[in-house]
Amino acid sequence: MIRLITYIKRHKIKSAILAVLLIVYYFCLPGQLFKDSTATVITSADHELLGAQIAKDGQWRFPKNDSIPEKFKTCIIQFEDEYFYKHPGFNPISIFKALRDNFKSGTVKRGGSTITQQVIRLSRKGRPRTYFEKLKEIILATRLELRESKDKILAYYSSYAPFGGNVVGLDAASWRYFNRNSSQLSWAESATLAVLPNAPSLIYPGKNQERLLKKRDRLLKKLLENTIIDSLTYQLSIAERLPQKPYPLPQIAPHLLQKISKTNHGKRIQTTIDAKLQQRVNYIVKSHYNQLRQNEIHNAAVLVLEVKTRKVLTYVGNTPTDKDHQKDVDIIDKPRSTGSILKPFLYAAMLDAGDLLPNTLVADVPTQFGSYNPENYDKTYDGAVPASRALSRSLNVPSVRMLKEFGLDRFYHYLKELQLKDLKYNANHYGLSLILGGAESNLWDLCKSYAALSSTLNHFSETSSEYFTNEFCEPTFLASNNIDFGDKMGDKTLFDAASVYLTYESLKEVNRPESDESWEFFDDSKQIAWKTGTSFGFRDAWAIGTTKDYVVGVWVGNADGEGRPGLVGVQTAAPILFDVFDLLPNSDWFSEPFDEMKEVSICKQSGHRASINCNSVEQKLVQISGLKTKPCPYHILIHVDRNESFQVNTSCEDLSNITHKSWFVLPPLMAYYYKTKNPFYKPLPRFRSDCLGAQTVSMEFIYPKENNTIFLPKDFDGKTNDLVLKMAHSKPESILFWYIDDTFIGSTKDIHDMAIKPKQGIHIITVVDEFGNEAKRKITISD
């Protein structure tokens, strides 16, 4: 050390020069060797290639991969640089031999470059091949050897070496020439790729096959002579054919690739996709597309989520259609009319708020709110229907009436908490049509919401009746993302577990609209809570289902919004849904959240909490908030004679002959439609004629509806058709007197229908019964 210091003092200039040279040598190598643009590459959860998007410079150049298969590593070292692990970056003997041969021939016969030197040359693109440039490469190669390990240098070479055409790097070459991952290559295939970078412009698959074959076989012979492979392997290897032309790269999840490339362009991204499941779902979508396009339905999308992890297992953004039908459009995140797919959220919200019990009867009668006139899919009415049946059958009128009763703003608040990003306007903008498709959402958000409800139930059972703060989180398709469900808490996040469970109990009922006959595909062994939806004008068909473990969402339609007859959720989306569920493992049904439920007495006929007049009662577990609901309003206590034929009182019958009986009575309009679907419904008996006092009577218009504008069509003979007025009365045998604009037009008894031919304009229809009760309706007759 002392001698060194003494030398530096005596030779200051030399020491300064040496220091400068050392500094220059240290910094001569760029921090980033390669700045080439790379392809965007996505892989499955188990690292299988799902697809790639070409680099910006038009090259198939995958991002740098530090992992090199042993076969290719052996082949490239044996072919390019046998002493790779022994030299400091250059090989003096090889350089001497190259100089000797080149001087003798007067041309450049051999280069004598090591793999390290070739890495440097690849990074210094377009440099002239001169001896001075070769000297620079040697200096930079030694610097690279000091900075990186031998395996890292090999990784640089295998990632950036040219393999012919626009193929750069081992990973891209392996897929383009052999249609498989480089780790799956045989000895012959590895040897073929090892010799390609030596002269990529002269020799590549499909061109100069004889020269390529000789080079490959020469390398295989060398592997045999060095006892790297045995004679059998050698014989089998030289018998393998060369690749004839490049393969197209896999496009297993093209729309997910497109989505990822927007934020991760030029990167290798591992996704959560299950490659085998993705391919099988692709096949299902293609099969259904081939049928659907016969009806000019060209687009569909499927999303599969794992409930426990919220990972995306399958992402099918569209069908394999053509450009004219927007095959490149990713439908999964595009806003579409929701149809009936939001109905389960209203049902759950009403249960959660204590406004409803699962089987409470709700009215299903002709309904009009201002100019809004909702109708059921099959154009019929049940009069009254259990709320759970209204949901499983997707009846429109009960849903709109339930929304009106629950409150539009109140329900809108629940939807905003679900974080449906396409719900951009205020509640009044959508109105009551919100529940029938008046709003837009997308498959991603809807599947996310169903997954959150399923996860709420699962976590409630797994954590001793606790909820998580971040239950309604975003799913992920990136393997590097782990979902954080937040902290445990005692209070619900949005819906309580019991309301979700009872909603799912309704949704697992396989009751289709009565006009549909396409349920041969349903497998009763799978318990699935599912819902379909169809938007106005048959533009969007939805089906979303969930089990304890998975959520599957399907959208079918045309990307340009064109409606088609038969584009109905139950006919087009549901078959795809169940085909996908058939690929998934069976799941146990959700555990009952007992801590959020209470056993109460329920009236079997009305679904309300039983009143003292209910004569048929059962014990049922309901959500705790349901204890706030009112008792059954439809059972009343009446007094009848011994034969139960007439109502009586003490003015006409001895007290000993009077029977007190509970009777199920619906309001007249509900009763009018209810008895058509329920033949055992018994209307309230009338009072016997010799009894004093009268029963309470009520009547309602069946048709027309309030403030209706009516057009009267003409027959083939040119005569204007009649307008038939209809009335429901609690005592059908009563006489009703009909007036139009204070003009008496007739009376009816038993069947209360009145045919009239009103003039164009506004009219007031008045009906008075024999007891003096009156009902009015305003109508407009249009030209």
C-alpha cells in the first residue's frame, strides 16, 4: 500500500491518466443495454401463453426473459461459444484464428466473437463491422462480464438475438416456428433455433432448408460426440423435420390482451386466467355464435369470476365474428341496457330494509304511473303473486310496483353503493323504468356485484357472523394483485347476509317465463342462483349466475345495438351460462346465516307475518329486519251460516247458528285476476237477503287505465270498433250504472262489461253501484 502511494506521488500524470481510464472504463457500458420496443405478452395463471401484441417497430420481440431452457443453453454454447464459462468476455485464441483465416483469404471468413461480444454488437445496432469496432466490442464485453453473471449475459443473447424475418428472441421464435413454449422444445428444435442467429437473413424456416438442415445436424453431431446426448436421441433428432413456415401466435384471450396493453404495453404480464377453462369457454361461445348468427345476432361476452379470490378465470370479450360486426370490440366493459338484471338487488334491498318478507303477496294487475305503463313479458296478470315468485319469474309489473312502494331514490342509493360506474344520472332521469332496463351497466360491474353478495354470505359464515369493510371491491385479472377485503366488522356493508341468502333462495328456482320452452339444458344437480334479463327492443340479453365459488356472467346481442326477434335472455344467454357452469366444479349451497334470521309465524296464503285471523300458518326463518313488516291484511273474520253460503248477523240468524270464519279476501282488481290463475280462490259470500246491514263494498276499473289515450281501430268493413269498459266489484251480483260525461249509457249485473263508441276527445267515465258507491276515470279518444 505504501509502495502504491509512493508510486502515485512520483507518477502523478500517469496516475491521473490511469484514473481517468478506469473511470471511462467503468462508465463505458450503458446502464440499459437494450431499448428496443417489445411485444405485449400475457400468460395464464400457470404461465401458458394466452396471446401477444406485436412490438411498435413491427418485430415479434418478447420482453427479456432471464429463464433459459437447459437444452437451448447447451446448444447455443456448443454452437457459438464453447468456452463461454471460461473466458473474460473475449477469446484470444478464437480472435487469433479469425484474424489468420481472414488475412489468408482476403475476406471476412469468421468473426471469432464470443456470446458476450455478440450481446454488445446486438445492443450497438447498425455499427460498421470494422476492426476498430471489434476492439470496442471487446472492451465493452469485458465490462459486461464484470457487471453481469454468465447466465444473465446468456439471457440477453437469447432475448435479443435475431431468428429470421421479424422474429427476435428465443421465446418469440419458439412460438413462431414450433408453436410451443421454449421449455417444451426437443433437442432437434433447440438445435435448429441455436443455429438461426448465426445467419438469420440467409437461413430461416421456409428458406434455404438444406443449409439450415446441415447446420442443425452438424450441431447435433457435436452434441453426440461430446456425450451430451446419446445415439438414440441423436438418431431421433436428425429424423425430425424442419419447420416450414411461421405459426400464428396464440390468441386465446385477445380482448383481455387488448385491455392489458393499454396500461402495460411492451410488458410480460401474468394473468389470473385459467387457460384450459378459457379455451373451453371460447369453444362454447363459438358454438353458440354459429347458431345465433343465423338470426343475425353476432356478438356475445362471458366473464367467470372466482368468488373467494375475486380473480377473473375466463375473459371472453366477444365472439369470433368479423370486422363488419365489431369482432375487436370488448363488450365486457361496455354499457348496455340492464333489462331485468337489477331486480334481485331491489328484492334484496326491500328484505334488508324490512319492507318485505320473502313470500309476501305483491299486486300483479294492470298498472299505470302517469304515462308509464309497464307490462309483463307474457302480457298476462296474476292478480297477486309471492314476491319470491315474482322475482324468479321476472314479472315486470310487480317489480315496478315494488320499486314505487320502496322509493326510487332509496333504491338508487343502494345501486350507487354497488359502484355501477355507468349509472351516471340522478334517479329521476331513469324513473320507474330503472328496474326494467331504463339504466345501463356492463358485464364487469354486474358480475362484480353478484360476486360481492356471494362473498358477503361466505365471509359471514366463515368469520362467525362478521362482515368485511371492502367487500364490494374490484375483481382482478392480474396475478400480481391480491384482493384486500378490508377489516372485519359487526355491521353489514350494504345488504345483510340473510337478505342475500333469501334472495338467492328465490333465484335458484328454475321458473321460466311461461311463453318459453327451452329448459332441457338445466341440470337439477347444480344449485345456482341465476337471473336473466332482456332489454327493450330485444337489444340485450343477459344471464348471470352464482354459486358459492363462482360467478358466471353472459351478455348476448349486437354491438351496434340492433335488436333481433328472439334475442331474449332465457333463450340466448342462459344456455351459454349453463354450458359454462357445466365446466366448473360443483359447489355446496350457501350456508344459512342463522345469526341474521329469526323464526316467525307466516301466513301460508299471503306470505305476511300471521295475524290472529290467519287459519293456515307455518314457521319460517326470515331476516331480522322482516319483523318490522305488518301482519297479514288479507284475512278477515266474517260470520256465516252453518252451510257457509251466506254472511249473516244476529238480525237474521240465531247466535247459535252463526259460524265465525277467517276468510282470505283480496281487493277487487287483484281478486279479478287472481281467481283466473287460482281456481280455488273463494270470493267473500254475500249477505243473506233477510239480514239487516250491508257489507262493505268496493269496486275498481279493470279497463281503461287512468288518463289513457285510446285509438279505436276500424274493421274491414270500415266500421269503428267498440271500446269495451270493464269493472271489478266486490259484489258482482250488484247492479252498476254507467255514465259517459254525465250521460247514462246503461247498467250491468254479474258481468260488468260495457261497450261504447265515444267520439274523439276527452271523456269522463262514471260508474255508480246500487249502494251509491262511485268510481270515475278520465280517458282521451285519439284520431
